[in-house]
Amino acid sequence: MKSYLPIVFIRVFIILITLLSCQKHSLAVEALGDLTGPWRLFVDDYPVAVKTDVVRTYHPFQKYAGNPVLVADRPWEGSNIYVYGNVLPDESKTGYRMWYHCLPLQPAPGDYDKYRLLYATSEDGINWNKPNLGIVLWPPDGSGTGDNNIFIRRENDVGVSISHIPSVIHTPWEQDPQHHYLLINKDTVGIAGGGNIGGYWGARSADGIHWTDMPNNPLIDPGGDVGNFVWDPHSGQYLGYVKVNPDVSGLRRRAVGLTATSDLTTWPMPELVLAPDDFDDRWVVWGGTQRTHFYGLCAFAYESMYIGFLWIFRATDPAGYYDGPIFVELVSSQDGVHWLREEGDRPPILPLGPYGSWDDGMLFTTNHPLVEGEIIRLYYGGCDGYHAGPADSWNCSIGLATLRKDGFASLDAGSTIGTVTTKRLTGTGGPLHVNYDATGGWLKVEVLDEDGNVLPGYSESECDLLQGDSVDQVVTWGVQTELPAGTEPLRLQFVMQDASIYSFMAGDSVQVLDEPPGQILAVLYTFEKNASTIATDKLLDDGAQDLNFSGAVKVDANPANAAFGNWSVLFGPESSLLSTLEIEGTSNLGTQFTLAAMVNDIDNDYTRLFSSHDGYEAVTTSELVFDFDPSGIRISGLRLVCKGISIESGLLNFADDQYHHIAATYDDGVIKFYLDGTEVGGGQVPGGAPVLMNGNLLVGEDVNRGGDEQFWGNMDDILVLGRVLDQQEIMDLSLRGAGAFYGLVEIPADFDNDCDVDQEDFGRFQICLTGPSVPQTDLNCLPAMLDGDSDVDRDDFTVFHDCMSGPNVWADPNCIN
């Protein structure tokens, strides 16, 4: 059973982000490389309510024609340098500083270093100098000098340095001037008496060159061998995106975990936030073990949101783990936790170079880019070989690529006029700025109230036409040069033809409000008053979802077999047929849902509850399985396989031939399990994207083949709901039944509406007694006239007695008859 502390931490982190969105952490000075600001990007649909006749286009970085700008030309560098590291402006902002990494595959005699951390400077970002720092002796065999640009070396017992992947963070707000730079990097350091300590180590520096190790090293132990660390001005925390290794779709993969803290001495264990999906494996020949990995994530706060450069590793070797190319895709987030992938074919944001070029094998980016005026500047490491080599043939260097400011993606209209309407915005004010390209067309903006009505003076016809190309253009409406005051919340509607829009800025502290929720998925089958192979959905706000019966499944009208009420559904008796119920309209479960049912498993064996799995091989990221094992033998009790990742409850045993209420909730990646209303475990899978499946949910077995997970017995109150029920609500479902929970059941004499008839109801009945032939005129006592006349007397008591069920026992709705 997984600890909930990391999950609770992540949820608190999300709340903190929501409260502080678009507001920088209160610091005395701004860090070098801070990319935050008030602009809203159209890299995903977060700020969008409606868009018509526009398409989203992703724009790759353009590589500098003179690449590479930095090559391995020192004997201690070998033939491979790349930026497992970062670049910052110097403190005068007249030049650049780079902390990079080398892999010396053919070391000098007596030199056993596996990696080295190196430093370079430049005035123009193109021509780089490698200063002699005088810090580390090379070669480390006693004959070396400090005439090199190695800035740190931690030795272990055998003299082998395994220091690599440096993240250098500017921290000028620290009161101690010796702490104005922070280094976090992966290292393995020897200890007295033998052995070593591996993990992420921290060091402090006044100048970014001379470092003193932190006393509590390692900060994170052990941590994957790839990790990128940044400061987050939105929340005032350090974020670490570290390699983790979950099983996804039945195969072990490299993926991305997040750890975050405001206290460098305490880091939670990384929690999984990004993992490959089926579409990432679209290149794989079916049935093989080749697979896609996420080799690393460089993620950073950018303007009002978060941008990530995701290192995609296609493992093409037969084992599917060691060799293959690495390139870079774009991901986006509003909180740094829940990430969205690119739409469509997911084109690289930084593609590999053409065959035979210096960067045609692998690419690695700095942990964040730089923004300079109208340009984003990104340094990257490129190699001409694949991950597994042969490594002695690698040649790796460092290149530069650029992109227009906010230019990761745009919404584009062609010859048909397109519109983009934002969600409701608060905190607006001042001039409206846009980043757009209408070189061959035009762009206008309307200002609307929250209901979509055009505000006077801010219509399309009154807006001054925008043409040309600008990363920062003020929108005007004749004499109106600023957004209207006192009309919040408002919406912006961008109207354009043959034009693109990248981002907008409507004030320094704009908040985007979620749209009012529409109809959510709501499906409930109680089987009351149904028959044979026909069952009706009892929750109709979103329309009725049909239920398709297959195999040996039918409605059971025997009240003794129902959990609540008089009807249930029977799977069996055992048959060679695949016996399932298909719930139509359930292929998209969204980002929040609850799955629940009352189950009485007659063989107390491992079985499917809900499934969209095809029954072949592993459960993929386009499928879902919620199953259980009453004996706790094959799985620990309850299990949800979602987004290709298996999460189990704590160890349970409920093999007692009784009905049990089984439920799972999914809250944007956070999973909780419930047995008979009590929370019994959970875990986390990546959030962000909705849970989309290839087909509808089935109840009782898999889609195409089964038998070894077939459910036999009775079920009742099957619920699929597009929101997360809390523990009290789930407890109510388990105790009172779904019919009572949703107010669908009318039981005579059940005066307190809890679906049983007991002493509580008798107390209310007594108050209404009048005696024979004495009319009861109190309207509150009308339900006590159980025999149909106008008094409440002994005859009514006789009916009441016949309806008595006792506490927490579902009474018979037909007890009067």
C-alpha cells in the first residue's frame, strides 16, 4: 500500500499554485533566467472556452546555421560534451554562463572519471570561452594542474567521479552571499570503510564557480540518474523532475516524477507525473518488446503557466530498453503537476538533425531556455550516435536554437474567418497586448461580458485592424486604448483571417475562471422493476445510457438476492460464454470519475468488475480495468489499471459470500479505493489528460476474451459517475443504496427517507396518531395515512408493522401490498 504523504503533498502543491497563479513569489530580487509574467499562451486550450475554424500549430525551434557553438576540444572532455545542465545570463546581463557535462569515453592514463562538470562563458552566446578555473586537478593521478574548466569533483574511494547532470539555480534572495547560487546534481560519492552514497547532492556558491557541499547531502536518495531542477517563482518552491521507472502497459519504462520543496533539507520522494502512452508506441511493431521511454523532462515556469521539453527515447533494441534515438517534444501545464501532451501527431519541438549530421542521434536541452526581447534562446546537446553506442564512436557537441517569444504554438485561421473566445477572465485592466502574425491577413478583438454579449465600444467593427507581425501589439477600439473597468468577469473574442495568435496579456494579475460545469456522465443501474435482459439507467440528466447484456447475464427478481430493493443482476450459473454488461457512452471518463457497485461474488475468486481491456497481453493506456480479489491472493484486494499503470489497495480479505460495496475514485491522477464505505488504499498515475478508452466499459469480464477473471454471482447498484464522490457519500451508497442516495426510492412508512423502516420512523408515526374516524389535518402527517383513509389509527399501524425492516435494512417498496 502506497504512502499518502507524497500524494497529499502534490494536492497541497496544486492548491498553492491555484492561489498564486500569475503572482511571483515575494522575493527581494528576481533570479537570472526568470521567465514568468502575465501573458496567457494558446499552447493548449486552458484559456479557451470556444474556438471555431482555427487549428493549433506547433512551431519547432530553428537551429542556428553555425551549429555547433561549443565542441569538445580539451583533453579532459574526450569527444562528448552536452548540456545536461543550463545556461544563465551573467549578472551584468552582458554575456552568458554555461554549466555543462562531458562523458570522456577514452580517458587519459590514470584518469578514471566517468563524467565531468564543466564551465564556459560567452559574450554573444555564440563564441564560448573555457576558462582555467584552478579548482580541480587534471589528470587526477598526482601529475595534474588546475588549468581546466572543471568546476567541481567529488571523489570516491577508487578515485572515480560520477558527478553529472548539473542544475545551477540563481538564488539572489538568500541573505548569505555565499548562497547566491545553488547546484543540484546526480552524484555517487565514496564513504569511509568502502561503499558509496548515490543520489542528488546539493552545493552552494557565491559566484557559481566555487562550491561548498550542503551538510545534509544527499538531498534525494537515490533518485533516477536523470533529474532537472529549477526554481518556481509562481509558488516559491524548488521543483525536481526526476527519472522514475514504472511499468506502463506491462513494460518497465523510464518516466518522469516530480518532487518539490521550499526547504532544501527535506524533499519528498518523486511522484509520477508523466509516462508514455499508446500513441508514443505507434512506431513499434505489435507484439515486440520495443517501447518508448521518457528519458527526462526539462520543465519550468513560463509566463503564467509551465512549459516542458520532454526527451522522447525510442528504444529500438530487441530488449526495448538500451538503444535508440532521443528527441524533444513539448508539454504544457498550469500547475507543473498535470501535464498535457501535444495534439495530433505530436511533432518534435526540437527534432533530430538530418542523417549524417552532428545531432542526428540524441538531443538534450538545458533545464530552461532564455527569453531575450522577441526571441527564446535554447541551448541543447546533440550527439551523432544512439543511446547504447557504440559509445566510443559518439561525437557530442552543444548547439543553439531559437524561437519567437511565446512561439511554442499558435491558433491559426485560414481564408475562413476564425474565432477564439476565452473563458471568463478576472483581474483584467489596462491595455490589451497580443502576440500575433497577420502578415497576410488581419486580426480584431471583441470584449464580451461573461454571457457573451459585446460590451459597448468594444465590438469587432470598432476594433482597429491589426495586420503585420508583432510579439507585443496593443489593441485599440478607436479612442478606447484600455480594457473596460468594472465589468468583470469578461471574455475576449479574437476574430481573424489568414492570421495566427500566440498569446495575449490583459493585465498583471489575470485569473482564468473554469467554465460552469455542463452535464456530467451519470449512469446508474439499480435493476428495480426491470426484467430479463433489459435494464434502465436511473440517472437521466445526461441522457440514458443503454446496457447491453451478453452471455449468461439477466435481471434477477428474487428479493433475497438483491443488495437493496427487490431486483439485482445475476451473472451465471457458470457458462462457457463470456458474460458481460456493456455500458454505452462510457469510453471517455474525463479527469474525475467514480466507479462503484454492490457485488456478491459466489466463488470468492479474482474477478473483473469494470473493464475495457481487449483481453490480450497487458492492459494498455487506452484501456481500463477495475478488478478485485476477495481472498487477496492474486492481487491485494482492489486494483485499478489506468493509463497503463496498476494501482492496488492495501491487503484485503472479504471472501465471506456476502454483498460488499466496492468503489474507486479518480481525481486527475489520484486514485482512492473503498470497501464498504471505508477507504482502503490508493495511489497515483499521471493526471492532466482525460481517461480515454478505445471502447465502452464492460462489467464482469474483458471485451473479447475471458474466463479466468469472469464474475459469477449477483451485482446491484452499478454506478459510473463523472465526478469524485467523497468518503461520506460512498459510505452512504454502501449503507443505504444508490436508490436512496439519489432519492429514487419511495418506501411507505420510511418517514426519514433512509430506505429502512425502524424505530426512528415509528417515533414520527406515533406523533401523527389520531384514532379511528378522527381526520388527521396536519399536512406533515399525510404520509402516515398508510391505509388510504383520512385518519391515522390501528389500521395504519398494522400497515406500518408490515413495512418494518429494522435499522439499515432496505424496506420493501411494495410492503403495503
